[in-house]
Amino acid sequence: MMIFLHTPKTGGTTFQFILENSFGIYHCHLGQMGKVVADQRDIAFTRKLFPWLRSIAGQNLVDPPRLALPDPFYMVFMREPVARVFSHYQDTRLRCKINLTFEQMLRSDPVLENIQVKMLAGERNLDKAKKFLERCDFVGLTEKYDLSLHLLEKLTPCKLNLNYHRKLAAKDNAVKKSLEGDSRLVELTKEYNRLDIELYDFAYREIFPKLCAKAGFRPTDKVSSFDKYSSQNKPGFLLHRLYNQTFFRNVCKVYKKRRAREAAAQR
């Protein structure tokens, strides 16, 4: 089973489109559950609704090895941490209209602090996150997105349609550029993301080159882009959305209420 842990602002939404379009109703977006961290009971519930499940993705698949899934093919994208944090803040500012300054949000929002280590390991445990990367079947780099997809094309056990349409790329980078030009905020971001910086360096210098060699590439290779679609209106993707957003999402609402009642009864 293809298992994609989607870390925010690493190109994961585009990659999820690839999985959704490739697998259609055989792919589950576990984010429909709305949970911060999915557990084994959530997986069991999901598999009842997706008995044909071949691919699953979500930001709530934290510490994936703790979840019992058959024949897992683990996938993750890594991004340079300072760039990821700046991009996340910019996206939040533009889409959510928040009033917090960058420094206020950096000090209060856990998504801006070592999120890549915390998602891969389930805690601030750098060694555990590194061990997970070592057992990952695919580790892509946001900065080398199309090269990463060429690696996946060689490494994947399933044939994928890797063509995509980059939908969420920011059109206005003024907020991010302003942050990049402020050396104090750059250093403060590094201080809050020391673990992520070390993890990314490990992925960039050790894991990614090994996967390149395995797939017959070099990390410096120039490759063709899979950014070939003018829109996301493709049959597999639309079929996935129909099932996931109309049926699965609504069933999840009932499921969440039932679990909430059970939890309240146990208190």
C-alpha cells in the first residue's frame, strides 16, 4: 500500500493530486477525518469504507510505522525548514487573514516549530525521524520536485500518472521575501527549527543521493517537468473527489460524533 505522510508546505497537495488521479476511488485522503493524529481504529474504519484501498495520504498519518498497514510503501517530501516556515506563514496570512506577526506566530504555532521531525517521529525525536527516513521507500525534496518524481517513477511498485498541475503555488511572494530579507527573523526561525534543519540536511546529503543512485540518477541531474496539465479536471481525480468528499467525508462526521460520545462516557 502506498502511504504518503503529507507535511504542510512541501508540495504535498500537488503530490496528493498525483495519487488521487492515479488511483481514483482506490485512494483515501485521511484528512477527511479532521483529526490531528489518526489511530489504528481510524485505519480499521477507513478500510471498511475502502475495501479496495491501495493508497492513503494525510497530514494525520503521524509516525506512520505505528499504524498496521499491509505491505507499506512509505513516501514523504522534505523541504528546507526556513523556506517551509516562511511559506507556511505567508500562506496563512494570505488565505486565513490572520493578524499575528511572524514572530508571534512562530512562538505560538506548533506547525512552525520542527514540524517535519514531529510528524515523522510523532515527537521531537531526531534519531527516530532519521530512522524512519532510512526505511522510507521514497523521500522527495521540494527543491528538486520533478527529479524526485522521476525517482519515484523508477522506485514505485505501482504505475503512476505523475503529470500534475501546480495549483497552490503562491502568486504573491511579498511576505516571504520580506522575511527572507530580515536576518534576525531568519536566525530566530533557525533557532526554533534546529531539529528540522539537521533532519533536512540528513535527507539532502544521505537519503536522497542513495535513492538517486538506486533509480539511476544523480542529484544534480536536469530532468523534464511533469507539470503538464492546465487544470486538475481529470477523470481519476474527479472520481476520487466524488467518493471522498461526498460519501467518505459525511460518514466520517457520524463516526467522529460517535467516538466523541464514547470518549465523553469514559471520562
